[in-house]
Amino acid sequence: MRRHPRRGEAGSEVTAAPSERGAEVGRRIGVGLMYGLWKPRVLGAWKVPATGPVILAVNHSHNVDGPMVMGTAPRPTHFLIKKEAFIGPLDRFLQGIGQVKVDREIADRTAITRALGVLDDGGVLGIFPEGTRGEGDFASLRAGLAYFAVRSGAPIVPVAVLGSTEKRGRLIKGLPPLRSRVDVVFGDPFEAGDGSGRRTRKALDEATVRIQERLTAHLEDARRLTRR
């Protein structure tokens, strides 16, 4: 059940969590677009817990990674997305489908509150722990993933999106060739914390190391499985 908008210490209203109904609309749009433009092969989707808060930690090497996971995940997903993507008509659209705008240059308290709200309400939060699109190998993780996992207690499900690396057939840079196969591999959920409930800087640093080890291992397994 969705809670009422949260209030701050002085009684002022705090930004409510994004709409799960909107995220479901986004999921349906993602299904149509992703299966219409590419050939997704989804492996391990049953590993995503059917209920309760979950964090999907997704590698990021293509611009299509977010929409691909939205269209293939078994539950509606709210992604943390850089504010630069919210331009023009896309601003209202992305917020309408339950996505969370985040300013990566500051400690964006509004984005943090909305993301934690998703988890407090038992929803699915999608995060690119590498921060920006790159090699997609989880080599460099930001501390944000550890914070959300330890703060909420939500399990992390690693997700590897493996698209074609061929440049041939690409119409847009940063996208797999149209109608090419894209593998989306969901891993086993795991807890990031050490069970102590600590949220100190040291605890978050240790959690980040554990997370990176698990995500890297999942990516290696996914590559072996898909022969990518």
C-alpha cells in the first residue's frame, strides 16, 4: 500500500515517491519498444523477488540499457537517471513513468528521498552503479548503491545487459544494431550489509567492496553463459 507523502522535521511536506502505476506504464512502453527494435533474450528474471523492495544494479555500456531493463524486468522499475536526460518533453514523460531525476554533481536530497521512498513502499529501484555509460564492467562503483542498499535493507539483484559490440548496422552511436540480439541476465539477490545494521562511512566502503565483487562475478558468469 502506498504511504502518504512524507513530512520533514518542521512539518513541511517532502517529495513523495514516484508513482508505481507510472512505472508500470513505462514497463509496457519498454516492452513494445525493446521487443520491436531489438531481440531481447532474458535469462534469470525469476530470480527477482516477486514482492518487497529490490534494487536492480545494472551495468551500463549502451544508451538502451535502462529502457531494456524496464521492458524485460518482471516488475515495474524506477531508475535513477541523470538530470541531463530530462530535457524538453522528456522531462514530463520520464517523471510520468516513475523515473527519478538526479543531479550527479551534488548530494541531491530530493532524488535520495524519492529513491528511498520507492524502496520504503516495496518497489523496485534501478541503479547504474558505475554512474555513467562506459565499458559496462563494474570496474568503478559509486557509493550510492551501497548507501541505498544498507539504508533500506533491500536486496540487490545484479543485472548484466550484453548487446552486440559490432559497429556494423548501428544507426545511432551508443546503441546496439537494430534487430540484433541483446541478452539481459538477472543474477541471484544478495544483501550488501554485514548484518550489523551499521551505516558508517567504513561500513559503506566495505559494502561497496562486497557489492563490486558480486557484480563483477555475475558479469563474468553472464558472459560465459551468453558467450559474449
